[in-house]
Amino acid sequence: MKLKKSELKEFLDEKADLYNRPSFIEHDPISIPHRYTGKGDIEIAGFLAASIAWGNRKMILKSSVRMMEILEDSPFEFIVKSSDCKLDQAIRFVHRTFNSVDLAYFLKALRHIYRNRGGLEAIFETYKTSDSLQPAIHELHKIFFELPHEKRTEKHVSDPFKGSAAKKINMFLRWMIRKDDAGVDFGIWKQISPSILSCPLDVHSGHVARKLGLLTRRQNDARAVRELDGVLRQLDSRDPVKYDFALFGLCMFEKF
């Protein structure tokens, strides 16, 4: 599909408007943090839901609700106040390759981050650069695995410095940082500009981006994310990841 830049922007703006609406929330993993109003609850529920957001959407939501039940529907309080013993005993969980061992470690790592590192927002605010959050994702990966852990769990937290597109974390960051009038994304991290967000890139958004001429790189990796960032920021320098709604909607609902 070949469009002039102005036509492409108009087309994508229209699609972003169409799908960036409250009706988007119900069947998306973002519905999990939308269960809460407290900042810590939103962050932790969002991070955990995003961390298992691959595969069938109904199963993602079912597994995410199960996680919230394990956390007694008070994710922040449960994590920061629980002992290792309670965290280990609370876990009976499997979502594809993410299992009880992984969830137990995630809860301990999050407790460590909130008790000793100032919380998730502080990590991203500290390690962001003027034009990217990818270095901060790399630092998160290092901090997240400071505690003793099984090597297998590391695959569930992506590192763009190792070539990953880090789709799940970029999606989580969109939720936390991007603020709009539609009420889908939360925008509770106000010290980080949405202009440096990266579009969550996976096989679906990558497919649409290539058909539209937004992306030439064939692999869905960190280099492709940088390429897509550059193009989307030309279309909207202040809010480039609003186009995530367009790419997702075109694939999921219009089979583009």
C-alpha cells in the first residue's frame, strides 16, 4: 500500500482515533490495571499483565485475573508487605512458559524495586535518555535480576541491548506514560515525555507497518523498533505511539 506521507499520516491518525477509545479496554490486557485506582496497584498490575501478554488474548486476561487473585486484589500492598515465605506459598500459576517459579521471582523482584530502588517509575526516569527509554529497559533488566534467581526466568524480561524488540515492556511504558483524552492509557508517570516512547512491535504490528511502508527491516527486533520510532516520530513528534492503536486495529479488526 503506497501512500504519500501526508496521506499516510491522515490514514493512521484516523485509525488511531477509531481504536483509541474506552471500548478498546475491555478485551485488552490494559483492562487489568484499569481495575485499580492507586498508583502502585496500577503499576504492578500493569507490569505483571504486560509480562504475560503474548498469545491468545482471552487466556492473557484469564491468567492476569488469576495473578490479581493471588495478590488478594491488592497488588502493591501484597507485594511490599509479604515475606518470602508468603510469596512462595501464594503461587499456583501457569501461563504458557511463565510458571510459578517465574511469578514468585517477579513478586520478589518487584518488592525489591519498590523497597530499595524507589519503584518502577524511578528506574525509568533515572536511566532514560533525551530520545529513548530503551537504555532504561536495559537497566531495568539488570536491576530486576539482582536477587538470586533461576536463569530460565530471565527470558521473561526483555533487554533491547541484546537485540530484543521488548514489545511487552514498551507496551507497559505506553500505558504508564502516554496520556490522552480517551482514557485508555493512564499517563501517571508525568516526568517522562511520551515523545520518547517506542511502539510495541510484534509480528502483527510489524506486518501492518511493512505493508504501509513504515518499516523495511524484516526482523522484529531492537533495530526494527528504532527504525519504526524514526518514522512514527516524523508523523507525530509529541505522541508517536498513538499509532500503536492504528497498527493493532488494522491487523486485529480489519485483517489488513
